[in-house]
Amino acid sequence: MGFMKRLFFGDHEKLKDRTIVDQAKEPEQPSSTKLADNVDYLTNEFNRTSDLRIRILEKGQAALMYLETLVDQEKLHEAIFSPIELGHVDDISKIPSSRVTKNLEEAIKALLKGHAIYIQDGSRHISQFNVTASFNRSTEEPQNEKIVRGSHDGFIENIMVNINLVRKRIENRDLTIKYFKVGKKTNNNMALLYLDGVTDPELVQEIEHRLKYISADMIHSPGYVEEFIEDQTFSPFPQMLNTERPDRVVANLIEGRVAIMNEGSPTTLIAPSTFFSFYQSSDDYNMRWFTGTFVRLIRLASFIIAVGMPAFYIAVVSFHFEVIPDELIMPVKQTINGIAYPPLIEALVMVVIIELIREAGIRLPQPIGQTIGIVGGLVIGDAVVKAGLVSNLMVIVVALTAIASFVVPSNEMSTTLRLLTFPLIFLAGTLGFIGITFGFMMILIHMTRLESFGVPYLSPVAPLRIKDLKDTFIRVPIYLMNERPKDSRAIQPGVVGPSREWKEVERSNNQQQPKQSIEEGKSTGSESGPNADS
Amino acid sequence: MTKRLLIILCALVLLTGCWDERQFKNVKLVLTMGFDEGEDGKIVETVSIPTINRASEGQSQERVQILSTEANTPLEARDFTDQSISESFDPGKLRVLVIGEELAKKNIYSVLDEFYRNPSNNLNAHLAIAKGKASEVLSYQNISDTRISEYISGLLEGAEASSHTTGENIQLICAELFEPGEDFSLPLLAVDEEKQSIKFSGMGLFHGNHYSGIDIPVGQATMYLLLQGYKGKSAHLTKKVSDKFEDERYNYVTVNVIKYKRKVDIKAEGDTVSTDINLKLRVRVVEYPADHLDKKSTIDELDKKLSETLTKDAEEIIGMMQEANSDIWGIGRQVRAYHPKVYEKLDWKETFPNMKITPKVDVEIVQHGIIY
């Protein structure tokens, strides 16, 4: 039927204004020719909210309606009144920048977006003008993801600005953005970004599929979305990468991953993510690759320290003190002699104190936060040891653990690490080294079982793919990372072509040219260097 | 199901947990232990137990308690000791085990048996024989180091580095204790009342599981170790090489062995076993006031003289080993492995003291220091 219609009458829908969003059937409320009916309907729908401004124009023949809290007065003036004042048009409904609809429901949506609508008596046309006021902070570097070198801008709360930041970095028609409306009450905008032709279409489909299942009154942050669409919610490990950095998002898009943005939050979700992607930082790629590799290794070592260090210490002092080196045995004994509590309790107390200090520091304003850090870290730490509640060594161990847990570039992973310390502390306190072994085994088993959107969480280590190890424990020079890692599910493998061929060319030139110059020298009698004849 | 599993898991961990917990703060560490022969076949165990008190500021106080207990067996003695100390006795970090001369002459295995059986024991502990009584060595007060364990282990490690002792520990002698064709030697410690110190005084030769009473004196120990094929960080040999000079010190040379090559040649024919041992030493002269080492003739002369003297020393050492019936080099084991028919005919205990062992030491001076 549709085919016939299109054949004979042409596709009229193409001429309509539209955004490319797959939207479900919209409710419709045709407008009436009577101005009063339309205005009544709208005011009723808005429950006579006080900020709905109705300006009666043309001696009661027309009305301009807008939500004054959403509208920028200056824009309103510029868009509607100046064309008339300047005499370009003689009627507001004829201003070309307006969108026209006959659907009152659409008018409600427009009003909620911050548009102004103009309705005339005797006409069913409703003109909509985009006069939205937007208050944006500047795209500053995110506080939680600072880097030393590289781009210093970050996402903000406005999704349009965020997508702009990404588009500026990927000037490519394949960068595809899909809008979704989520939250039954809040009706937030959400965008799905991917690079067509690189990203696995099945992955995009899968994520869209999952996003469409979300049914909640409010989606106010990516954390909500994450829990709705991730594979395993009963896991301490985050399965989607959170970032506020445009460069990180871009790099992941190019690798063939998908980014999900939310209106009102600077955090972007990246899927699929593996364990190792949480240990990558933009800084790694701006450093020389030796340093990049070194830092990467330090970070991965911090995982072991953060998770296992207190457990190891507890196991040593309460089960296996034979492993303490001979020279250390008396100093260690000296520090823990006369501590009232068993090491298990001691460690729990200290770890909880550290968490308290951290949590207290976050909420408080900057100057007080620092004071808390000093009071907590120095004063309590010192006093607790002097009082004999906790041993010196335990303070060292716990402090080291806390530092190690903050090394991870991702805040999500950092909290996970600190959480995982607790079960291991218990296991070490009850079963010693055997407990730690079991604990680590369970963590490892869980991690190998975990999947993030069809990608094994521990890839490329389990399942092992040696080619993809280029950007995990080590960071090889960029030109050697010539293929996209398989864990992004990219369908197009190549990412870096032969980029250092110039070196080959140079070498072959150097080999050839001296011969030439000798030959030339023979014929002309003058000696010319390789540079002179080129 | 999951709930039940969870309960079972919690019960397993929380109820059985801490089962074999050994809190480090609740043990009394025994770092040095000594055994002596007591009356009526009993043994006397002497332990030194350091106690450190936690000091909130400044230097902490350390006191050392030395206890001697008499009992029938080492473990019984340990139990008795445990009754007179606070907290519990733990030899897990034992550093030095000293056995009195009298007890060693009888049998050392009876003392060591427990150490091999219990996995928490420190088999790395140094083992030494005390000239006289072990308790005397352990209770010696006038020491520079705070702890006797540190003092003795440091002493033995030093002696090991200067090639005076082989650095035996409980584990290392284990195989040789049980092996009939091979014996071992242990360092000797003696209290030197005059110099107010504990002194390393040579290597005590063992036969089977007991001390023979024959010692390699300190002066010969380095040569003894080289013959055994063992060299520490440095191996100094000081020998008299002439009588020409009035100043006695000019007559001596001290060399440091840089490299050595040892070759043991065992010949077994019929029921006679003989052994040739060739030891080639490449040495550096570290002290020789008479000098003139730039001349080839001086060097050759010194080489020759040293080779002769050291061969003589080696003969003496071999004589002592045979007298003690201590087959340190494991000749018996070699004969057993390569000439089993010969070995079967022989009673090795009888053969070793009387067999012919010919040593030959070849010294070559390769360096003479930075002056000439």
C-alpha cells in the first residue's frame, strides 16, 4: 500500500521537518480553530502552572505562549519581535524560522523544550520558535580524570555541547548518533554514539534493544542506565567505562566501541569495556612508550597491592610468621607486641577509618576537606599508634593500600578495589595464605566468567590473544598498534597503516645515493653529497 | 539452594576459621637454642628468648632471657621451658642451633629428629658445635651485638664468606647424616675468656652421626674447604715461603684464591681403593713485603714453594680426616656408585682410614695487586 502511495503521490513525509529519531506512536491532539480552546487545553495540560506565560497579541486575536523559566527573553525578542519591528514580515505566523504544527501534544513538547508557540484565532497552525535559554558551564577538564599532557577539555551537562566536542574530533559522516527518550516522567534525552562501518552492527542493535527496555520514571544519570543495560549487576566490577573526557570517548569510538551520553550528566558510558580498559589513561599515549609501559605496569601492580596487601600482612602475622625475613623479625615483633586486638580487627578498624576520612573529605568544602585529611591522616594515624590500638606496620600497610587503590585512573574501579579488600581480609584472618589463595581464585573465576556486551571481561588475557596485548600490560608505540583489538568487537580491523615507511625510504635512499654521487663525481669531477643532488 | 550454600560457606569460614591461627604477637621467639649432655643420659636444653616491649616513642627495651632445662628428649625439654615463660614457645624463626661437644660425640641425630619432622621449624638455622658446653656459649654475656643469635649467626656467616666454614644448616647436613658413604663437618665455637668473645675455632669432623673429636684448626680450614671444593667470597692462605729475611714478616706471603679447579680421581681395583686429588689454584698475591713480583723467576719460585707447602698441608688435612674416619668428600658414595662390586666387598668404615689418598696442589700466581 505504502509503496503504491509513494509511487503515485510521492513521499510527502520527506518534506516535513524532522529529527531522525525512531519514535513510537506519538499521542495526538489536533488543534482547534478557536484560540480560546487551544489556550484552555494547553493551560489545563500544564495544570495552570505559574510560569506558563500567555501574551495576548493583536487585540486578542492571537496568543504567544511560553514557559518563562525556560525561555531566554532576549532570544524571544530577537526571534519574534524584531522581524516585525524591522518590517521584514507583517505577521508573526509568517516568520520563516518557525516550525508549524497542528498537533497540540507536539506544542506541549515544544513548550517543555523551551520553545515559544504562537497561535492565531481562526487558524489551526501553531508556530513554534526555538528561544530556549541554556546555561552551560565551560568545558573544563574533569576534576576526577585529570591528566598531565593532552587535551584539557571535558564534557558538561549539556548533551549537545558534548556531542559537539566529539564531532569536532571526528569529522566523519560515519559518526552516527541516535537519540533516545528515556524516563517516563523526566523524558531525558540520551544519545548513542558509534562509528558506522567500524562498530559491530549487532552490538549497536543489542544496546538499542536493551535501551528500549528501560522503563523508569527517571533516568537521571549514566549510573541508572548502566544498571539497566549491563550484563551482570551482581558483580563488583564495573562493566562499562565511565569517562568525562572527550578524547577518551573518541579513542574508544575509533576502536569500535559505543558511547552512551545522557542529558544532564557529563559522564559518558563506553561499552563494551574490559578490565584492562579501566587501567588505560589518556596520559599513556602522550608519554614516550617506555614510560607509558612503566606507568601501566605500576597501575596493574596497584591492583594486587590494593586488593591483597592488608590480607597478606594479616596472614603473615597471624599464621605464617616464618616468612618474615630474619632481620625483620624483631622489629616486626616489637611493633605488634602489646596490641590488644587481633590483626583482623586491627585491619578492619584501619580500613574503615581510611574510608571514613575519604568519604568525609569528599562531601566537605575544599578548605575543610583538607583539614579532615590532615586530622584524619596525621593526627589519628599517629595517635592510634601511640595509644597502642593499632600497630605501626598496620598503618603503613593500610595507607599503602589506600594509595594503591587511588592509582587506578577510573573512580569506579578504585571503589571496587577498596571493596574487594574486605572479603580478602576476612579470608586471610580466618584461613591465612590458603584463604587469600581461595579469595583470589574466586575473584579470578568471577572475572573470567564476566562479559561486557559479549566481550569477555579479561580479554585479551583470557581468552588469550597475544596480538591484543599491545595495549594492556604494555603500551607499544602507536604505529605498531595497527589493528583494532578484538575486544571492541570492531568489524574493520585495520586502524593504523604503514606510517613509518619514510624510514625505509630514507634508508634505501642513503644506500643508493652515495653510489650515484661517486658516479657523478667521476663524470663531473666534483664531489656532491647525497643532499646536494636531491 | 544459594542461600543454603551461603550459610554453609559462612559456617565453614567463621566456625572453623582461626583454627590453626598462630598470632605472631603471642609467641615467644626462640632464636638460639643449645643442647648439652646432662646427667643419666638426659639432655639439657638452653634457649635464649629475647623480649621486646613496644615503646610508643624512642628506643624500645629489649631483654633476653636465658633458660636451661633438663629433660629426656628435646621436645620434653621444650615443654618444660614453655612452662616457665610467658606466652608460647616457638622455634619457627630459630637462627642458631648449638650442640655441646659431649652430646655431639654421642649422636646429634637424636636432637635434630624433631626439626626434620615439624614443618614449621626453620631448617635454615646455622648449626655449630660448642667446645665445652653449649649453655656456656649461649649464656655468654659480653657480646657487642644485642642478641646472641645475631652474634653467632653473624660470626658464622663471616667465617663462611672468608672460606673458613661451609655454612652448614640443619637441612644441608640431612642427607649426609643418613648417607653412609659421605660425612660432614660442623663449625666449632669456643668461648674465649681472655679476649672476652666467642670464637670460631675450626671445623669439627663427623663420622656418621657423631662428632669424632678431631678438628681442623682455623689455620687449615681454608685449605680444608678448598680441598672439599668450597670457596666463599674470599679465600686467604698465608704461608711461610722463605727464611732469608731478618724481618719475619718478609718471609710470609698471603694469597687470595681467585679460581680453583679440583679433580678427584678414584681408582678401585680388586679390594683396594686409592684416590688422587688434584687442586689447581689460581691466586692473587695480596700481601708480600719482599716484593719483586715483576720478575718471572720470583713468581715461579713462589709458585713452587706455595705448591709444596700447600701439598704438605693437604696431606696433613687428609691425615686428620682419615684419623677421624670422616669421608667428607664422599669418596665412599662415588665408589658405591661407580664401582659397586668393589664397594660390596669392602667395609667402608674400615677402608677409608687406611686408603691411599694422594693430594697434589698446584699454585699459579696470576695477579699481584696494583703495586709491583
